[in-house]
Amino acid sequence: MRLVVFDVDGTLVDSQHLIVAAQEVAFAENGLPAPGRREALSVVGLSLPQAFRRLVGEDGPVAELSESYKQAYNRLRLDPAHEEPLFPGMADLLTRLHDRGDVLIGLATGKSRRGVDRLIAHHGWAEWFATTQSADDAPSKPDPTMLRQAISEAGCAPEATVMVGDTTFDIAMGVAAGATAIGVAWGYHPPDALYGAGAVTVVPTAAALEVLLLEGLATGG
């Protein structure tokens, strides 16, 4: 049995507009200038405290920014202008993987457990995932604990596991956990950075990712 673990923001879900908007509100509420779009998206995938430490430093108002961001995010997500669509082809890919008998799927994300549960309910994915790991369950990426927990919970081996993500944090986590790490080119970190972090390849489309996963190339099967 093989396990394919997906990151969420930037890999499955195009949440960039909502993330940037919520950061802008959080920084404004704390009297600070907001980071530029590229810098804002560079920390996607980290837990909120870790992300804000990178943006404002250890001595900055990390707790206050984290709380302001959570409140802003929950308000803004109700606005249709901040819709979080799935990236093209990812819904179909998840469906086909879910329908196979030789593949398990999972999630490993910097979202909160509440955010993960909301995502699953919104897309009708209840009972689809063998494991779902959130920021509430383990240290922030790139620490490998989250993925190691996913592998253990699914009852798979690291060498039979693929980590799919769009950031260097996802790739580094996958490598550290002994899994095969595949990058996606449509997310928030550039392909060169993903290769530098240890990605075996970076795919340009969901269709290309499906070829790798279903032909077993990603795990050498």
C-alpha cells in the first residue's frame, strides 16, 4: 500500500488572496506595515507563530499578529471575493486516488485542526483521508514529526510514502521523514527552491502529478 500526503494551501487550495488580505488586516491592527505579497506568501505552510516570527522577528508581536490573523481570516473567508478554489485538476486527482484500492491519501498542513475539518466538510471529503495532520497536531513544518505521524497513522512505510507540496517546508519535511518529496510548480515557492530542498521532481500540472503517482514512479513501484 502506498500513501500520498498532500499539503493544502498552495498545493490543493489557491488561498493566496485570502492569506494576503488577512495578513494585511493583522498587521494594520497591530500598527505595523504589512509585508509585500511575495514575502507574505513565502511563509505559507508554517504554523502561524512560526510564520510571524519569520516576518517580524522573535521580539515582534507574534502572539498578537497570530490572533489578529485568525480572526481576520475567519471573517474574510465568508466574503465571496475571497473564495479559496481548488487548483485545476486537483479535485479529480483526489477522487481518482480515493477510488483506488492500492493508494491511501492524507493531508499535512499548517492550517489549524478547525481549518482542516472545515475544508473537508466543504468539499465532501469525509472519510476520504487515512490521516490528516494539522498545525495543532505537531511542530511546524519543516519538522518531520507531522509527516512521521501521518505515516504511522496510515500504517505505511516511509519508502512507500510521497509528500506533495508547493513550498520548501513541505519538501524538507518529506526528505527528513524518509519519504519521496514531489514539488508542484503552481504554488508559493519557485521550482528552483523546491529542487534545492530535495524534491525529486517538480510537476507543472495536476495531470503530470497523476502520471507520476498512478504509474508508481514516485515510489519506484
